[in-house]
Amino acid sequence: MPVTMLSGRELNQDLGRAKRAAKDGPVIITDRGKPAHVLMSFEEYKRLTTKKKTIGELLAYPGAEDIELPLPDRSELAKPVDLS
């Protein structure tokens, strides 16, 4: 994902360029040479801000007990631990 850097002046002069670049990756907009803002696609914004469900929340859904969960066979056995 390429990152594009534009000054505030460049952004004002060619907003279309910034919008096109944001389709491919974040556009960092600088103010007096320092990063100040980030322009990104709405899809990327949603991906970053959507709260991810925890495994507990997913398992609490109605009907979750009916979902087949294939787990790999465990061939290794637990070894006893000496706690003395």
C-alpha cells in the first residue's frame, strides 16, 4: 500500500490527485512540512474504526452452538510438570 505525501498547498491545488491517491493508500497532508492530516478511502476508514468482535461475543450469538468448528487433531501429549 503506497503512502503519498502532499503539502496543504498541493492538496488545495489538486484535490482530484489526492482523492485518486487515497484509493491506493493513505495520503499524508503536511502543514509547514510536518504531517498534520491523513486522507484515506471510506472503506479503509470503516475497516480501521469498526470494532472487532471478541470470540466470546461471537460464541454468544443465537445458534452459535450449531456451528461446526473443525479443529486439528492434537498429536502431542502434555508432559507432566515437576513443581517441587
